[in-house]
Amino acid sequence: AAAATTAAAAVWAPADDAQPLVEAPQFPFLPASPLSPFPSSRPPLPPFQLDPSTLETAVREFLDRWWVRLQVMGLHTALRGRQIDHVCWRCATGEEYTAALKALIAAGHSVAGTSIIGGRAITTVELMTPIVWREWLVPAVEVPMPKAGRPKPRGFEHAEVALMVGGVRGVEALEALRGAHSLLEGPGCVPWDDKGMDKELNPELSVDLGESCCVKFHNRPLLEVVAYEIAHGLANLNPTP
């Protein structure tokens, strides 16, 4: 269980030295460590490329860490009867954005839609088969291009929860959620970020869980939102800036 909730794994030295030499993050875009005594079973990938062959495992490991942080804040109860509709993979450069999408498409996943938000492209990829995690099915990965001059740490950043109420507009359900978890201090205190509630389409509430990990809430699943955007000319199927 401990291995599923840690972000790093030790790369061990030869037998006469029991101390770890290097801490190497367990992310699917990393090739085998040159210090590892075990050869990679596949050709090494460029360090920015998301590896679809390990996507399912990587998403589950991210969600395990995400869940622990939700429990600390008492927000895990807000997921009952709701859907984890996507996870977000952040890229540090435009090149990484393009490479990640190419890798996912080559593996058989499909672009549900790309929209321009905040001056850069955000692409939603529908997975061939939803990823099973606990009692939920995660059907999509969101891949934003980084904003100019505002690079993000590479890797999974957030999972978003659809409240499964209302439509793609309106904040009533989000306000109710915030009111139900609104302690100002002590256990259960939630540092809500409500800037996203000002969005006309697909408003959202978010909470920074620490260490580049976040939870977001909105009314409807992202695949529904993207379908609405395409139907109204607000998104397209071309994952380019």
C-alpha cells in the first residue's frame, strides 16, 4: 500500500551498499534509469512523452495519492454518487503537448475536442476503455498546452469530479457544495478557490491539495461539456493551437 501512495522509488546501488543512490519519480514518461541494474523492456522514450502502455497504472497511482489528500480535508465524502470524469496531464512546453497527444492517438485513444481557453489549446482525449479505480470509471484525459511564460510541472495535476446535476452553466450546485464544506479552521477546513465560478460555461470550484495536486468540481462530465462546445462552434476536433 505504501508503494501506491509515494511519488518516488529508490534506485538501488550494488549489493555491498544498501543505501539508495537516486530518487527517481515513477512517472510513465521516464525511460529506465541509467543506474538501474535492470534493462528496460522497451526502447526508451523521450523524457517528455507520456507512455500510453503504462497510463492505466500511472492514473491509478496518481488517484491513490489524490485520495489520501482528499481524506485529510474531509472532501472524499463529496465524491459519493458523483463521477470522476477526467484526470489532467500537464505539459511543460508546446512540444510536450504535441508529443503527448500523438502518443495517445497512436495508442488508439481519440480526441473528443480541442478548445482555446486563456489563449492556448486544451484537448480532451476520450480513452478507448475507461480506467477503473475503486468504484469509479475515469473515461478521459485532459491535456492542456501550457500558457506562454507560465510553465507547469510535467505530470498529472488534478482529477475533476462531475456533480451530475444541472447543465453546463450555472453555479447553484457548486455553491451548495462549498457551503457543505466551509469550515474556516481546524480539521475539515477547505481552502476553496472559486475563481472558476465566474466562467459562463462549465464553471468550477477547485482546491489545491499541495505538491502540484488538485481537485476540481463542476456540474457535468468533461466529455459532455466538450460535446456541447463542438455543437455550438466553441471547440473542434483538431488538437493544434
